[in-house]
Amino acid sequence: MNKFSIFLGLAAFAAALTGCDKPIECDVKAELWVYNSTVCTPTFEVNGDDMVIDLAFGDSARIELDEGTYDIKADLSFISACTERDTTIESVCGESYTWTF
């Protein structure tokens, strides 16, 4: 194997590790409004981090986001009458999004 092939392999590996998956920081954050329309009290997670804990029936909460792709999940306690749900959003700086659980 020649040096050029090794260099191309290392460059491809570095590009794969430094992909564009990280959110782009916004001057004006995007906002995600989550609403709970169930009798359950979910914890809303964004990319695995708890953002809103135990949102009661009829309540809403605002979550600020930078530009990028986010996995949103309504996580429930071990025993629950409701079903956990999740979604993915692609946010843009300054925009507003809603998700009803």
C-alpha cells in the first residue's frame, strides 16, 4: 500500500468522525413547544438529555434549540397507562416548532 492510499484512508476516517451532526449555534434560538394532552406525566428528552420533567396534563413547556437535528422523546415511568413516543425534528435558527404528546 502506498503512502497516498494511507493518507486518503486517514482523511476519510477523519471526515467521518467530524461529520455535521453537531448543532449550529444560533444567535436567535429555535424554540420547541411541547404539550402534554394525556393523563400521564412524561419527561421530555432532547438527544437523551432530560429537558422538561413531569409535564402535567394540559401543560406546555418551551425548549430552546440551536440549528440541527434533534431526537425528542416523551419518556414515561416504568408503569404507565400511556405509550412512549418519539420524533425527530430538523430545527432552523429563529423558527418555532410544536410537538403534542
